[in-house]
Amino acid sequence: MADLRALDQQQNYAEMLGRLKDVAPAQRDAEWETLAEKANVAALEKLEITDGRSGESALMVIDDQFAAFPSLKKSPTYLQKRADVGAKAFGWTYGNYRHSTGDEQWVPKVKKFAEADAVTKGLAQRLAKDVVLGRLVASSAWPLYELAFQRDGDAVCADAKLVDVVIDVIDYESWLDEMTTLVTKRCPAQLKKPVAEKLKKNDSKSFRKGACKVLAGQADVGDALKVCEG
């Protein structure tokens, strides 16, 4: 520990990272965890992410850090840095994967990354908006929004991008049970009117079919439901 303290004073975090495991497990107290946090944050700060390969490499570094230092999973400082690096890395790794229906592997990896962090508020929502929505159709981001609702509750309703995601999901006639609950019970103030207005336009048969199921029985959108009678 004395050597680690000296390395901390010197801000020699690269050497510190290699020496942390020299401390016996029984002696790894709160001070040791703080030093582990500093060394691993410094390692992430040095990463250069400029293409798909370096993006994948950065994500592997994060996985290795989690495996080697479990205490990082409860460190807000480290997890925030991890979130920043992960968002940038996934932005680059998008091009490393095929993005065909039924064979999408990139989005599940983004979701798994978010699931591993139970501390950073808004992470799933951030990855949905900043990483997935700019690269794939809106419905692709729903698994991350679903996780966001589980983690952050109904505050997610205020997300302006959620409207586009929900409409696209309904158009694909997927997750209709979840969409019904979301539109009519959890976030009606934000979602019901946009879905009803979209239904009035009836520019997609699949959306009409899905929206009619989602809004069925909702008296306050009766004018839109007239479309369903045709």
C-alpha cells in the first residue's frame, strides 16, 4: 500500500495499475478501491478511439477492468468514464456488424453494456439516443428504452425521441402489449395524442393495424379510432 500511495502522489497510474493486485485480497480496503478507481479511470482516459477496431479494443479493456476489479461496478466516477468511452466506442463499432432483421448483434451488445451498470442514471436512454437512433430505424432503440424504464422509471416519458420510437415499433406491430401500457397508462400525456394523430393520417396499413389495437377503448381519442372502423 505504501508503494501504491507513492505512485498516486506521482500520478503514475500506469504502474499503479500493474501493482494493485500485489495487495492481498484481505487488505483491499476502501483506500485500495479508491486507488483502483483512479488507475482504471486513467487507463480509460488514455484510450484513443478512431475506428471500429480501436472501438472494439476499448470495449474489451472495459470488460477486462470489470473482471479484474469488481469494486468498479459501484464506483460512480469510474462508471461515468466507462459510459463516455462506451458511447464513443459503440459509435465506431456499428460498422463492424451486419444489421439485418433477425440477425442484429450490435444492439444487444449496446444493451448488455448498459445492463452491466446499475449506477449511472440515464445510461440506457443516452445510448438509445446518441448511439442507436442515429444509425438504425427508430424501433431498434426500443430494447434500450425498455431498460431505461426499468432503471429510471416514468421520467423517461419526457424524452422527445420516445415518440418516434413508439410510433415505429407500432408500425412494425411488435411489442404491442408493452406499447398499449406505455401509450395509455405510463406516458399518455406524451404519447397518446401523437399516436392518435398518426393514426388519423393512416399512411401505413401496418401502423393502422397496430395503433388500433394500442388505442382500442380509449374514449378521448375516439375521432382517431374512427379510422379503425373502416
